[in-house]
Amino acid sequence: MIEKIKARVMDSRKIKRAIQRMTTEILERNRNLKNLVIVGIRTRGIYLGKRISKLIKELEKRDIPVGVLDITLYRDDFSESEAQHMVKKTEINFSVAKKDVLLVDDVLFTGRTIRAAMDSLIDLGRPKTIQLLVLIDRGHRELPIRADYVGKFLPTSKREVVQVQLKEIDKIDEVLITEPPGMK
């Protein structure tokens, strides 16, 4: 089934601008960059995290480590047998204990992915703080979770799908709102 594109809401320029703005906000809030680490939620959160780390390096001449978090086994919407077939690797080569962790994801929707990510992070060590950055906040929360940094608030209906495409994976930077066929 091919989804119908309802709108292109961000192109590469708008995504780049949002990342630059959020990075400035991160720098304003985190004066002690020595304690900051970035953890990207697999898959697109990884690349957003790497872009932010690169921008901080350009602006502040400081390397911020970026880790990769796979939350499959922490999700509450997969059975154990389904999850075991989908598990990828968490790759965090630094301690998160007592660190200011910037957790990065592409879309914030119900909040369940972020809850799973926080559970996974805490199993790795107790961070000093966890700050959440998302490119898109589309609403419809089921859990009391709010992002600290948001690229774009994008009100949607529940039947709509927000697709973030990044050039590292999809060969293009854009954000689309799509709808399954037959929906109006």
C-alpha cells in the first residue's frame, strides 16, 4: 500500500535551520559541555544526534560523544518473540552515569518510545539529567512526556503519518505528512 503524501512540511533548509536553532538552545542551557553526551534513538535519532555533535564541534571546538540506543526490548507494543527478531545493537562507548544526556529522536508522538528509551538508559547507569530533543512533536501524548528542544510542532490527526527522511538513510532531507490510501 502506497501512502498518499498530504504535505511536505520541511525541506533540507528548514531541517538544517531547526537543528541550528536547537543546537544554540542546547549550548545556552548546558554551560558545562564536559558533562554533555548525546544518545540517538535508533534509527534517525542517531543521525540527528551526530549532526548536533558536529555543529557543537564547529561552534565550541568541543567533541561531544554520540551513542546509539536500541530500545526494542524495552517497548511495550511488541511481543517478546517479535522484539527478538528486530533487536539491533546499543552502541554507547561512554558512561551515562552522572552525565547530562541529550536523548535524540526524530518524532515525538505517544511518548512510549521515549519512556522505553529512558528505561534503557537508566539500566546503563543513572544520568544526572536527561534532556529530550525531537525534530517533530506531533502531539497525541499517551504518557506525560515533553521535549526540551523541538524542531517543529506539527499538529496532526492520529490517522496521519509523519515521515522524517534524512539523507544519511533516505538520500533526502524532508518531513512529510502522509495518509494511508482511502483516507480523506
